[in-house]
Amino acid sequence: MTPVPSFGSSSPLVITDFLYRARDLFSAKTITQYQDDVTVFEYTYGDYADRVFRLAAALIDLGIRPGDRVATLAWNHYRHLELYLAVPLAGAVLHTVNLRLEPDEIAYIVDHADDRIVFADTSLLPLLDTARTRRPDMPVITTDGDGAALPSQDGLIAAAEPLTDPVPRDENDLAALCYTSGTTGPPKGVGYSHRALYLHTFTACLVDGHAIGERDTVCHVVPMFHANAWGIPFAALMTGANQVLPGAHPAVPEIATILANEQVTYTGMVPTVAVDLVRHALASGIDLTCLRALVLGGSTPTPELIRSIEEDLGVRAYQGWGMTELSPMGTFARPPRSADGDPQRRYDYIRRQGRLLPGLRWKLVDDEGVVVPHNGVDRGELLMRGPWVAEHYFRDEHPEAFVDGWLRTGDIATIDPEGYLTIVDRAKDLIKSGGEWISSVALEQALTTIPHVAEAAVVAVPHVRWQERPLAFVAPESGHALDPAAVLDALADLVPRWWLPERIEVVESLPRTSVGKLDKKRLRSAAEGHLFVDTHNSTVAGSLR
Amino acid sequence: MTPVPSFGSSSPLVITDFLYRARDLFSAKTITQYQDDVTVFEYTYGDYADRVFRLAAALIDLGIRPGDRVATLAWNHYRHLELYLAVPLAGAVLHTVNLRLEPDEIAYIVDHADDRIVFADTSLLPLLDTARTRRPDMPVITTDGDGAALPSQDGLIAAAEPLTDPVPRDENDLAALCYTSGTTGPPKGVGYSHRALYLHTFTACLVDGHAIGERDTVCHVVPMFHANAWGIPFAALMTGANQVLPGAHPAVPEIATILANEQVTYTGMVPTVAVDLVRHALASGIDLTCLRALVLGGSTPTPELIRSIEEDLGVRAYQGWGMTELSPMGTFARPPRSADGDPQRRYDYIRRQGRLLPGLRWKLVDDEGVVVPHNGVDRGELLMRGPWVAEHYFRDEHPEAFVDGWLRTGDIATIDPEGYLTIVDRAKDLIKSGGEWISSVALEQALTTIPHVAEAAVVAVPHVRWQERPLAFVAPESGHALDPAAVLDALADLVPRWWLPERIEVVESLPRTSVGKLDKKRLRSAAEGHLFVDTHNSTVAGSLR
């Protein structure tokens, strides 16, 4: 028997490598800061790296030790991007806090993460009031202040010498931490190891993924507090892509101006923002064909949005699907070569969630945990696993979200024989009607194809006979009115008769969570306590709003 | 002090994952086998995977245990591709043996690797005579035989049930082994861990690398016995690219036909083959614009070859640089965005060795090991390190090739401020003339720009006064004659006067190693024992050939 040779490597997979790479190979590439629709700052990767090395040294001087959490509460700007690398370079954990949360939610998260320091935009300081009351000894540093009231990031950098030796890190050490926005219960912490983010960064640069490369100028529209802005900042550093940051409170017309001004080649956003962007571009005539890719993520885009991006804007649309627990990317929807020249087939691939990223594994299981075949028809809960998939939450809470090392995504899905994923529904959003399932997502998609319906949301309402029946909320396009009966008539041509909602509620707009997703929790509580007692034209026990 | 959380993953980086991926996501994509210029076989990834799972089970039945080496001696064909995955799936180590070696060299390598089984093409069996005499108990299986004289691969597959559970592997376990062709001393074994090949595969699919993706049809012109055919077979499996294999003894006109027939989008080859391919395509008028990329590697392409690929063929040229010890890719030469629209600048980027692949680190050091700056001028020996860079040879021989975990590449190089590598010379190919260095590579490149010079090689010859002086060998284009004096005159316009070779030898063609590289060892031994005693028009003591 011959010995089994092991060929281990002394090179750990640590994301701080990308900083050295940006400095050594791409020192002249640029980071451009906008506020509203004007450039307020621009510097090179060389200058960026110098500030990051100083900031990391300053963190260590402040007492930050390996594994400590350093929080950020900030918009998309270059100083936030400096913290993205300086915190891991100091051996610490970057904890990006969602600025759309309430002060008490932020206090909960900062406490739960045991953050040692917080870096915050001056304009966001009030959001920290509760947290600072609870943790009076926790230093707060302003990213953009002048150092008068509180220490400032620029002040720290000015006073520090560049760090010469990075703090050694094992690739399994945490580099970042992000809390899920939590549509149920309190937020859960998702930790990202260096190895997870490193490998995830590679996938962002694959030709079949976001395809970020040296030729790109990327614009970070996705908030940097949201799952590392899909990991695109790390990908840009790794490849030397130019980066453009839109600053605080970016509005759609400003985003359009920035994309055109900077000849941005890649950006990603949630479908609701993309809908507004398309509308604005068409109304204003602004040319966005500089974009080689507009990637949609966060929720499922409508077929019409995909068509409009491709045909009206002349820009390639893609869909990325993921979760905070997936670092965040799990799949990417890029039409296969076989769909070339057939727009309808292309769009049909893009509107689904796409193919599994290399490195990950998945399976569908039924209620009993039995594996469901990938035939494009049978549904199951999607389970995922891989080097950048969470296997537990921070502090090991919520073990029920994992089974045998697999993450339970909570999504009900099909996978077709070509390996394309379709998310049918959130497990808890399926409507159980008389022993059959109705997909709220499918109903919502059908509703949004009806003229003048801008948005739609469907929730389950208990029914005395059928167990559950659908209730639909629809919002009209601005300047239009919707008649519930007409919407129901139009829908009858699009879905099976027994799927038709018991009631159509016309609302001005739909409630959304802090990261722009439909807030079904709020819709459900609006519908709570109500009961359908008959089908169609049924009497609803009480008003729903 | 808070505890440092570790977020290890239970998902190891093992290349057999790509087989599952090919089967589950790309089962309808194809592998097409040519012999000469006709298709002899085609099957799908689904059928491929089925055969691989059976072959892996058969290997285990044959007694192959984790870590055992399984040798292949084979051309580029689908059964070789089956072994690429079946051997690691069985937990064993794929040892690809160079079929251009002599029987006694092969015997040395098979013995050194302690191969348990050899899979060989029937036509190559005579190359194994010495090895089989030395290891009479080692089973030999033919890849393509009918099972009459020796067991055959098809026979094994037909008799086996598919392996249901892969043999568990640690990511640091060896997956493959390849011996360097050894221009000095006996061949050295380079081991590739699963982790190394896995990460290397990702780099092959980066948009700034080979950019292999689902849209591609790749043709393996690079021999599969040569550093895993640059890792492209693994990249194709990972992304679902179609694969085309040219079979035994591929000649350039056949390769051209295959590329055009199959509308191949990506291929790679050594510059000497590319020169012939361009010549053939121009003479025959065959259209190769199906190629999105023709990647040159193995030796430095001439500027004229790059220009001709781009302008005469209408195909994008790139250069990949690497070594067996780098799995094999280290850099990739893709012009930056800033060179768009300026062909001359683009070619100037492509003729250099390119930018470091993400994940790797490099440095230049002088004779004392002191780091040399990356200013594009100062030269040093190139040292490399990273997850897919060898840190020792198989059986830990030749420790002198490594220093503090860094691989000494033996190449003398510059790196410019943009991070582009230029290999100036092999350390041992520099010519030390009167205390100054003359680059043999630069002389060779200058020589090949002279009309009717097809190839050139320069070696050092001892000189009584100057220590060493250059001796040049030049081969004319077919149908042309070269006059040494005229070549010297032309060269005088291209290089510093003191670089001019003492002598120009016109030869019919240059000797090459088994992998197509210039065989300077043979040229040096041809020049051995000779001494220059004067500069220019000097008397050479004895004939050189």
C-alpha cells in the first residue's frame, strides 16, 4: 500500500489578498463618488489602498483585536468601501448594519453582534441613539464628520501609519457579518468566513455569472449594508474594475445620470428600482446602452420588465438569485447558447432564477424530507449547501433552519432537466386550497401582466370550506384607476379558475421591507382575523384594511 | 475579549463536484471525438457521466485504493476524458504520462510515481515495454482495445455498476500528478491537490482569464498529457461547454477543419502550431472566425503571429503563461480596456505574459534574494506562490527549487507598474557578456522579425575575453534561403551592437522538446566544447553542428 500523499498549501483564501492585488496590479483604476447627480470625489486604487492600510492600523490602535466586530451604518460611499477591507485587514469582522431599521432594531443587532466600534454617517447618527444608550462605552466614529463632535474616519487615517503586516487570518475566520431583515422573528446573524467571501468573489467574475472584469465600470446601486452589496465590491477590487458609488439617498433619475455619465457597464438592483429606471429612461430619453448587464435580484422580475430592459433600453437583463445566508449569490439566470436569436425563450430563462453557481449543491425535498426529482414540475423545498452557504447562524441560534448541514431556504421551487431553478413560492406563502396548492407568486406574476396593474401581492386568508383562499392586493400605475371586477375578469383568462382570488383589494402601493422586498408580514397582519365563507363574490367577514 | 468565531464549511473543494454538475445541469451538452478530420464518436455529458461512474467503480474493483496512482498514456480522446474524472472519483491520482518520451523515460516515471495501473492507447503500448518489464505485475488496460489481448476500458465499463458514493476526499489530497519534461536532469513529479485544481478551474472561467463558459465549444489541441491540457477539460465540465477532441496525431490541416466544422469558440495551442494554423488557414481560405479566442501558451509568441491571428484570421489572440508547477496557469495576457481601438498597443500587451491570476502572489528577486521593484525595467527571478502553486515536488525531491514556500520559476522577468509580466529569459539562458546581460529571448524575437526567418534560437558560448557571447541558430521559411551575413546586418538595426551574435548558424529547423518547446539543451550540447576567441567574424574553434 502506497502512502496517500497530501499536498496542502500554505496560501489561505483570505479576501484581503484582493486589496494587495488592487494596489499592485490596478493602482491607476478609479473609485468615483457621486452625491445626487454630481461627482464629489474620485481617487485611484493606489490611493484607496494607502488609506485602507492606514485605517487598519488605526483600528488596531483603537484596541480592535482579531475576531472583534466593527459595525458600519453607512450609505454607499468610498469611506464605506475603505471599511470593507480595512476591518478584515485588521483581523476584525465587518458588520454592516441595515440603515432602514428602527433604532431599537439596530440596538438589538449591535448588542447581539457585540460590536466593539461603530462607524456611522453623520446623517445616520440618530439611528444609533438607543444602541449608544445601551452600550455607552462603545466608540462611535463618523465616516464623514470633521472630527469636532466625534472622532472621524479621515482623522484616524491622517494620524496613522500604514499597516505593514496584515493580521494573520485562517481562511475559516469570520471576515464579515450581516443580519437578515427578518420577516419572521428577530434578525438572525449570518457570518461570512474569508474563504466563503473569497470563493464567492470568484463566482462574481465567472463569465457565466456577473462576469465582472477589468473592462468593467461597476455602479453599486445595491446597498452596501445588504449582504456586501452582492459581493460586487470585492469582485471589482479583484479584477481592477472601476467603481462608482451613488452616495446617500440615491433616487432613480440620479442613478440614471450616474450610469450614463460614467459609462457604467455593470449594475444590479431590485426589480422595483429597475421598473422606475426603465420608465425614467424612456421618458427622459437618457441612453443607458453603456450597460453590458443589468442584473435583477432580491425578488422575481416580471416578464414585462425583462422585455422592456432588453428591447426598450437595449440592455442585457439577467437575474441573480440568492439570500443573505448564501453570501448572497446562489444562482444566476443567463440564457443558454441554445436560446440565441429567440428573445421570448431568452426572457423565459431570465425570469426564472437560473442555474446553480459552481461550487454549490442543491436539492428539493418534500414535507417528509424525501428528495423530489428535477423534472421542472415537481415542487419541493430548496435546500442548499456549499463553501459559501451558512451552516449555522451567528451564536448558533435557529438550528431549525438547517438540516444535516444543509440550509433550508424556505423557498418552494422546481428545477428543470436543464438545471434552471424556478422559485414557486416561499414555503409560508403557498395557499392550501382544498388539498391543492396555489402559488401566490404565480398569481402575482399573472396580475402584473394586466394593463395598468403596477404591483400585486397575494396572501392566504382562511376559508371555512377550502381551508385557505387567495386574497390579492393590486396597486395601479400612477394616473390610472383599477376596477377589482375588471382585474378579476382579466385574470380569469390567465390562471386556472380555482386559483382566482376571493377578493381583489386596490391599494395605492404595496408595503415593502427595508431591503425593498414585498412585506407580506404586513399584508398578512392586515388580513388577520378575517375569514372567507363562500367562494367568489363571497361575503368577507369584516373589512380587510 | 470576545471569542473569535470560526465559520468552517463542511464542503471541501473537490474536482469531482464538476462531474456531478455536468451530469445534473448540462446532461445534453456534447463531447465530440474526431480522428483525422472526421467525427468518429459523439455523446452527451449525461452518457459521459454514466460511463465515468461505472469506470470509477471498476477501478475500485481492480483494487485501486485512495491515493493510488493510475497512469494514462493516451492521446486526446473521450476515454481519456473519462479517466480524468473516474480516477479522482475512485479516490485515486490521475497520472498523465507524456507520450513523447522514450520508453526508458516512461519506465522511470511510472516507477517513480509507483503507478498501480496504466491505461494506454493500443498504438502506444510499445512505449510501455520497458516499464512493463520492470513492473511485470502492473495491470495494463487499453483505452481503445477490444479486450482480446489486454483488458479494455470499454470492457471494464460494461461489466461495472455505477459508483453510487464517491470516495471521500480531503481537498488537500492529490487528484493528479504530472512530470515536467525536464530540460535538466530527470523529470520531476508535480502533484495537484483537489483544492488546487478546483481553484484553478475557477480561474479558467473568469472573464479576464480563458473565460470558458456555457456558450463555448472548446477544442483540446493542447495534449491531455500536458498539465491537464491547461485545465480546460475541468473548466468545460464545470460550465457545460461542449468539448471537441482531435484524437491521435492531430495535424494542422485537420485541426483547422475540426475548428470550422464544430464552430469551436475557444482553443489553445503552442505558438509553433499556431504559426502553421494561420499559414494553412490563409492558404486554404478556411474560415476560423467561429473562434472567440485563440490562446497561445508554452512559449512566447512573436508579434507577427499575434498580428496575423488578429488581422489575417480575424480572431482574438491571447497569451497564457504558466508552468507544470502552476497547475499550469500563472498569468493571462488580455489587453486592458485602455488599449481598445489601438491594435499596436493591444498586441504589445498580448506578446507579454500578462497579469497575475487572482489568488496567486509573485515577486522578483535578485541574485541575493532581495526584492526587485515592479517598474518594468529592473529584472529579477520570478518567484510565485498560491493555492495552485507547487510548494514541493512529489517525494520531496529538488528542495532547491523552492525558497520559504515560494516556487523559484527559473525565469528572469520584469513586471511593469500595470502588473504586466514580461519573461526576459530563463535564468540559465541569459548570456553574461563582459559583466552585462544579453537576453537570448530578446535576440530571438528580433531575429524572427527579419524577413524569411521562421524560427531562431540563441545560446551562450564561452568567450575568452567576454566570458560568454551569443550564438544564434536561424531556420528559414520553407522555400527560402538565408544568408548569415545578411541576417546579421538586418539584426544590427534591431538590437544594441554589443548584443550581436558572434555567429549565425542557418539550420533547417530547430530541435524541440516533447511538448513543443525549443530544446536549448540540444542546441547547447551542439555548441559544447566550442570557444569564441574574438568578437565578430571570429574564429570558432571547430564546427558547431
